[in-house]
Amino acid sequence: METPYPREKQPPHQPGEILCFFIRHAEAHPAVDGDDAARPLTKSGRHDARDIFSVLARTAPDIGAIFTSPLLRARETAELLASALRLEQEPEITPLLASGGPASDWIDLLRRHKNLPPCAAAVGHEPILGGWLSELCFASGQAVLMKKCAIARVRIRWGGGAAHAELEGLYQPGFMRKIARF
């Protein structure tokens, strides 16, 4: 069964590119008193995230940074990811992953980042992530569906002008849970 690239078969990193894992937050409790930003993960969401991120930790290249939405459910998901990856660096909070905007705003954030590693993860929400995947990889107005705790592997390249992106894999949580059992 194919996984998101065994470590020994990673494509080489080039200047002006990043391998980005877009990750939708895990399952969260419903909003209480209308406070959507304060929704914590459910017990099931935490369990799913741990299982799925254990697979990612075994198969993904060395993720050097995690960006996250400021909303609680995304921050908690990002913390579980950092733990699975044994990443000492705290996830970097960016409102862009909660507010959306065009994918070019995400590319601008990456270009301006002072210590951008060759591989990073971005933990956020739907429909933002699905819209960015569509815009970056397919130049389409139709969003890509990302279920809770889904992972999209995208190689993004930029030069002087526009960015180019290639979707290398979209791993829905059911598929990742099956791999975690092996």
C-alpha cells in the first residue's frame, strides 16, 4: 500500500520551493454559546489525529515547521502533529489559516518567512484549505473536499513571478487509519 513517500525516496528540495502538508483540523466539539473559535477537539478527534500523525511521522520527510490557525481546534491539532513529529519548535500561529483569502496570500507568507524549511505543515479549516488546493493545483473554482484530519501533500515552486503547485497526494482520514493499523 502506497504511503506519503518513504523517507528514503524523498524528491530533492530545490531553492524557491517547499513541500507543504495541508492538514484539516481533527473533529471538534460543537460551539458553546456561539463561540466557534474556542471549540476543543473531541476525544475521538484526538485519537484519530494521533493515529494519522503516527503514519505521517513514519513516512513524511522531516517537517521543519508547523503553521496553524489561531482557532483552538486547529492549534490542538497542530500540537498533536508537533508531538508525533517530535518537533521541538512550537507551531506558528497565523490568522491567514483561519480567515482565508486567495492562495497567493499563503505563497506570500511563505516567501517572506525568514527561516522557511524545505518542508512544512499548515493546519487549518475547510473551505479555506480545499479552496487553496483547487486554486494552487487545478486553477479551478471548485474546492477540493478535505475531511477532518485529511492531509494534502503539495509541492509549491516559485520563481520571479507566479507560483506553481503540484498535488502529490490527498490522504483522507479513513485511508490513513487503515495504514496506522499496519
